[in-house]
Amino acid sequence: MLGQAGMAAAAVRYLRSAGAPTAAPAVAGPVEALPRPDLRAVSEDERAPVAPAEFRRVLGNFATGVTVVTAPAAEGETTPAGFACQSFSALSLEPPLVVFMVGRTSRTWPLIARAGVFCVNVLGAEQGELCRGFAKSGADKFAGVSYDAAPVSGSPRLAGASAWIDCTIQAVHTGGDHLIVVGRVDALGTASEDGPPLLFHRGRFL
């Protein structure tokens, strides 16, 4: 795990690659989304050691929590951004950092990158349909969804979520066909009533 100095250096490297100023190690504003790549993880003359379907099948045995990552409407946009995300985790206690992964072809990620901030909404067991709505592409994901503004970023904080984590984008790294997004935690909290989490296992909610 990188220490604080390592994370700062990584953030500076990313900012330089995006052509942004590097006066501060943490991202103070929007970051540029990396260009959509050729998603081959191996070159044309190589064979992937693991078939994608088998990779998905085996890794599906690892049960995960389910979140919705949201961001306020970026400049030029009229609605907030959000997507369903299983690949979320705590990263560091001091400083408080979290991480999520997003596909490099995601249409939502560029909107979050432009906002420069996000809120992770940890879903409860009864929010499977809400998750499905945010997993769709092209629709108005916030239609009929109740939310208020997270206290620091203003990102949508979804009603009924078990917990929320309000963040500023700290650094972005590449990882194959995904991006690894590190967020600095600015505020967080839990619902007033405890309840079981929404879990995903072997292609279905538990």
C-alpha cells in the first residue's frame, strides 16, 4: 500500500500526464478522463492465459458489497452522474482514502472526472432495484430517485443508503481495461437505522 508521499507523487504524475498544473499534490478541481483505449489486455500475437468467461465465473464466487458512485452535474450538464459499482474498498486510514474501479469505456466516468468529486452510496439489502437502475446506460438514472446533497461535494446522497462517503478525487491510475480511482474522504456517515447490506454473489443479489 502506498504511503502519503507515494500517493502524492502518483497524483502529481497523473496531473502532469493530463497537462494540469502541479502546484498541489491533491486534485483541487476536475481531472481529465483518460482516453478510451483498445481494451485488449494482450497484444495480437499473444493468447490470454485465462478466458474472460472463466475469469468472471470464478471471481463471481467472491461476494461483494454494492455501491452507487455519484457526482454533481458537471459544467455544461443538467443532471448528476452516477453508476452502480461493486469494486469499492477502503484504501488508507491516515490519510483517509478510498478506491473504486471503473471501466475505461464508461460513459459516466468522464462526467465524474469533470466534477472532480464523488460520493459513494453503500446500498442496503432492499435497494436491489435502485442498483439495477444505476447499472443501465443511457437512461435518466435519477428519475424518481430521492436524494439530497452530500455536505462537501454536493454529490447526490441517495435516500435509504446504509452509508455514504463524500470524496475528492486524489489520483487516477490505469489497471488493464479499468481505471483505479483514489478518493480523499472529506465527510462520511451512516443511516439512522442499521440494516443488512446489499450483496452480490454469482451473478445475483443476496
